Amino acid sequence: MADAEIIAVGSELLTPDRIDTNSLWLTAQLNELGVEVRRKVVVGDDRELLAAAVCQSLSEVSIVILSGGLGPTEDDITREAVSQALGRPLVFRQDLLDALTGRFERLQRKMADNNRRQTFVIEGAEPLPNGRGTAAGQWFESNGKVVMLLPGPPHELQAMFTGECMPRLRRKLPPQVIRTRFYRVAGMGESDLDQLISPVYKPYANPTTTILAGAGDIQIHLRAHAETEPEANALLDAVGPPIEKLLGDRIYSRNGASLEEVVGEQLRARRATLSVAESCSGGLLGGRITSVRGSSDYFAGGFLVYTDRMKTELLGVTPELLAEHTAVSEECARAMAEGARLRTGSTFAVSVTGEAGPESQTGAPVGTVIIGYAAPGVEPQAKRYLLFGDRNGVRARAAQWALDELRRKLL
Amino acid sequence: MADAEIIAVGSELLTPDRIDTNSLWLTAQLNELGVEVRRKVVVGDDRELLAAAVCQSLSEVSIVILSGGLGPTEDDITREAVSQALGRPLVFRQDLLDALTGRFERLQRKMADNNRRQTFVIEGAEPLPNGRGTAAGQWFESNGKVVMLLPGPPHELQAMFTGECMPRLRRKLPPQVIRTRFYRVAGMGESDLDQLISPVYKPYANPTTTILAGAGDIQIHLRAHAETEPEANALLDAVGPPIEKLLGDRIYSRNGASLEEVVGEQLRARRATLSVAESCSGGLLGGRITSVRGSSDYFAGGFLVYTDRMKTELLGVTPELLAEHTAVSEECARAMAEGARLRTGSTFAVSVTGEAGPESQTGAPVGTVIIGYAAPGVEPQAKRYLLFGDRNGVRARAAQWALDELRRKLL
């Protein structure tokens, strides 16, 4: 089994405020290939120290991955440090300069002089194109050892590793079968879920079961290692189906699709449209729905109605209703959903109102969130929840619960 | 100046799911004492590898802090590894055994045999009492170097470091202060900014200057070390004010406040209200504005108008305007802002329309974003930008640019 070390570069990662998270994502990818991470290092923008770290890693493992320090500025020293560690000079690449110049021309910007630093590659290394930024990566391979230089911004690093490094590593590494199953679950707390399913997975060391949770979105990963695919699948079958049975329609995705993508597909399949009316979530629900490409096919529009007056003027929630029930009520949530539906002409509408805190405006406990729902031919509905978290935790969960509520209605 | 390295021990910290956060807290404490962290390392439960890491750190810095691996089980190898690295045996301590036995008696539990592992200390080291767990820490000092062994659970580590290590370090270290300045900048690319200000900060090693960038938000950190506060401030004055002069009103915050907080304060100071009309950003702008507590004081409401029809029905953008200029036009952005302002009765309104991609709907290049602005007594205005990034990068920058546009109008 090949081992890897990950070196994150950047003085900001040695301050109290910033942490290297790229290594977590990289570790997950490496594990997929059967590669274990043996050590992780964070070094600042210090060429000598970084060169020493690279030398040490190369003496210990066969795969060394560096993230960060490939930018255009003087304190981006990864290229120079690795060049020094490998004892190979940096060479200018006209093709990289052409690509960079083209990129700036397309964006109608002037390229800064210091961007030329990004056109140098370690002698013998292959440049890795970066579709999302100016920093090309590098792949260097010699004597069975691999060194990868990747950009620091996570979306650049991830695209480059997936597109360029994974295929190269797969060709290089002995075949090993890892099969996974993956479930995404909404509308449950992490401990409730674990209490429910742990009797199923606990007896098994293979597959491994990992549960990750954040703001009301839970991911369950099963990973089985075996010599052949049928063996790996048999291992997964001992754990996966019983978990699916226990969770039922709480599972919203088995392929990694996000909740907003799942809901989008449901709407598209019905040729239906959706509108939203958001109070405490203030745009987060609309933001998630429209993060999906092609969402203009089904997203009609929405209303951010943060004040009582706006609920009345934009959505027709009557002042009498608000006076009698307050804005944090099932009555208001229903009227908001119905108002959004009528005013946009959408097939469905979802509304969110609640107390995100830190103080309660209506007397309802902070964390109270009410999700309203309007659809053709039925009375508007509403459901009350008490959600965990600080202000932004409650807001994020409110958007999550609203999407999941809609998903279950559309099943 | 004293430097430190932090070594986190534990194989779980080399999985995709767990991250060492103790080092962030420790870094903040060390910085208070004028100590910089030079390198951070994570190693698994591997005695040889850990011993090698300790040897290397001792050759580089004068303070080495280890966290984790002090538990009672066989895979807790920090004591043995450091003993090996220092070439000093572990010695049994009756006082530690008495303390441990007493602890278990008070909790009316039986002490497991392997807890005896926790009663051994490196020869010459001082045990550090742990009021919150069974793992004693250790303080070893020799030839001006210090090695600390601390438990992994954050509440144990923090109590021990604060109560035992900080006082010892204060006695040992020369008095020293670190002072920082901090700027947040919007509306500029990272390379453009660096090219502008690097002639100012480059000549100085103290203060250090760090530039961090993400989705159109740039942070500049200056950190000065000195023996006294006036000296540290004098060092900062050589770099901070010239940078402020070059960047002018591109700097939106000097205290870490976010752009949405700064805009909120501007609106509050004017007793003004704001509404938004979002097309391609789909709620991200409203979501950011309402992430600030108390934003209901100034946020009137908003419209998510994803389709041409909604722009017409909800905001009164005429079909003729859309037919002639398309939705991605200055004309449409102005009409959206004015429509939002009229329909909510807000003092100001900001609109966002554009092409987030992946395909262009109107023929304008992907990345085109137009920000509209409406205010009392002036004609509505609009400004066109071409922004970097994939779909969600363009959307995030669109919200950032809109907030910054508003901030500059309100100056």
C-alpha cells in the first residue's frame, strides 16, 4: 500500500484564525485509491523550511502533495522550494504564458508582471492546467516517487486533483477494489440517527461506516475494501440495505446529489414551478435553489419579506392576521406561501418564518421555525419546528428543513 | 524571538473526518507571549515517526508542544516516543499513581490496569496535573529548550496550558509584544492589489504582511513584534498608513467587520432602509444582508426575479425594455432597482442581474454582472462588471460587488 504525506503551505495557516482543510478532502480521495496519509505538515511561506519538509517527506513516502503557495506574489514560494528540494531548476514555459495571457485577454484585464512567476515549472515536471485560476499545478514523477504541487483555493485544488491527479494515480497504483455506498439524510439530528442505525453497522469493521453532519444535513459513508468487486458488494450488502430500511424516505440521495438538486429534479419531472417567501432565512432558500444550473426552468421567483409591512404589501398577509397570530405562526406561514404562489403564478410555494435570534421578536422561543407550503387544489399547510444553533445555524437549518419539507411533499 | 512547533498525535487526525483544532487555540496563546508557530505536524499513533518528528522540531525551535497520545491504551505512544527522542527513560511516579487511584475512588470506579501507563514520566520532566482527566501532562526543560506533553481533549489541554504552561512560559520568555493591523478590501483582484501595495510592504520583514483572498474579498494582515507596545506600533506605522493611502476607500473594514456589517452600519447611521432585487444571485445578497443580527432595522425586503416574467410582474420592468435590451443590461438593472425601491418603499435599492453560467441566456459573456442602484432624488444607476469564477463563484462575487457598490455610494 502506498503512503502519502500532505504539506500545506502558507503563513496564514500558522495563525490562530485559519486552518488547512484541503488535507481532509485530499485524504478522502487518497483513501479511495487505497492510499493512507501518514503525516500532515503545515509550513509558512519560508523557502528553506519548506524545502526541508519536502526532502523529509520524500525520504518517507512515495506520494507527496503540496497545497498552496503557487500564487503570483513574492511570498508564494512553493515552486522555488520544491525545485530546491529536488535539485532541479525552474524552467520557463511559453505554453503557460500563452494560456495565462489568453485568460487575462478573455477577461479583458491586464496581466500583472508578477503573474509571470506562474509560468515556471520544475525541470521534468508536467504542468497541470487550472481551469479556475491562474496558478498551474505541477506533477513530478521520478524513481517511483510522485510530488504534486496544487493551488491552495479549495475549488481550484479539488478540480485539478480530480481531473488531473486522480487518473494519473490510478494508472500508477496497484488495482484495489474499494466500493462505497453513500446516503444523504435530512430532517433528523445526528445522535438520533446514530442511535437508530448503530446496531446495524457497529458489528462490522469492513465496511467502515462514517457519519458526517452539518446544519441538518447528514452523510453516511460505507466503505468496503476487497480484492474483487463482488466481494466488496457483498460486504456492503450486509450493512447498506438494513440502514436504508430503517431510514426510509429520510434518505434523500444515494448518489451525492444535494437536496436542492433532488428537489429541482422533482419539479422538473412534474413540469412544475416553485416560488419562495422567506422571512428569517432572508434569501438562503432562494440562494440554494438557484445554485443549481438550469434552475431557471422551475424557479419562478421569490420574496424576501423581513418585516410585517412587507409581508402585507408584497404577499397580502393581512395586518389582522399578523396582529392576532404574529409573524411567527402557522397562519402567517400559510398566508405567505399562498401569497407567493398567487403573485408568481407558480405551481408550488414554500415559505419560511421564524425566530433566528439572538433575541425573539414575537415571544416564540429562538429557534422556532415554521415552514409553509402551498399547492394547487389543497389548502395551504404549515409545520412548526424548534431548530438548533446560533442565528446563522438556525437560518441554515430553516432553509434545509424547508427544502426537505418540499421534497417529502413532492414524493 | 522564541519559535514553537506543535505536533498533534493521533491516527484519527489523519482521516478525512477529523481535524486538529488544538493548534489554533495554542497558537493564539503563544502569539500572546510573542512566540510564533513555525510549523505544525500531525502524526499518527506511530512511535518511530513521532520520535523523529520530535527530534526534528527540537533541532529547529526552542518550544515543542505535543497534544494527544497520553491516554491509557497501547496506541497512546507520546510518552514513549518523546522519551526515545530525548534519550531519557520513563520513570514511575508514586505521586501520580496515588492521584490516579484517588480520582477513581472518588468516581467510585475501578481503575483499569493499563491506567498505570499514565504514571510514568520522562526522567527530568515535571508532571503537570490534569484536573479534568486521567492523563497528566509533562513539562521538560533542558539547554533552553522546552518540550510540553499535553492531553488531546481540548478542555483538558486548555485548562492545563492556561494553568500550568502559560505561567512557566512567561517566566522563561523575555517580555515581548505582538501588535497587528488588519484591512479588508473589496472590489479588486488579488494580483492587482499586490502589485499596488507590495512596494510598500516588501522592504519590511517586521511587520510581516499576509494577503488572503477569496471570492472578491481580500484580507491584509500586518503583524509587528517588538519589546514594547510603542515600538510595535512604530513598526506598523511604517507600513499601515502608506497602504491605507494607496487603497483609499477600497478598504471597507479595519476591525474585521464583514462587508454586510459595514453596509448595515451605514444604513443604520442614516436611518435608511434597503431593498434588493436579485436575478442571477438568487437570494445570496439578501442572505448576506440578513445574516447580520438586527438587520430587520434596515432591511425592508427583496425580490428574487429569476425569469423575465417575474421581473415584469413583481418589479414592473416592461416587456419592451426586456425585448430591446435583454435582462442582462444596464437598463434592466436600473428598472429592477427602481421597481424594488418603489414597491417596498425603501430608501435605497440594489439590483443584481447577469450571466452566472454555465451557458449564457442572453448572449452576454458568462461572468457579466450588472449592479443597479436606486436612491431618492437621483436617477437610477447601473454598472457592468465581468467577474471571475464558475457559476457559484460568479454568483458569490456578484453579491460581494453589489454590497461594495452600495457601500461606496453610501460613503
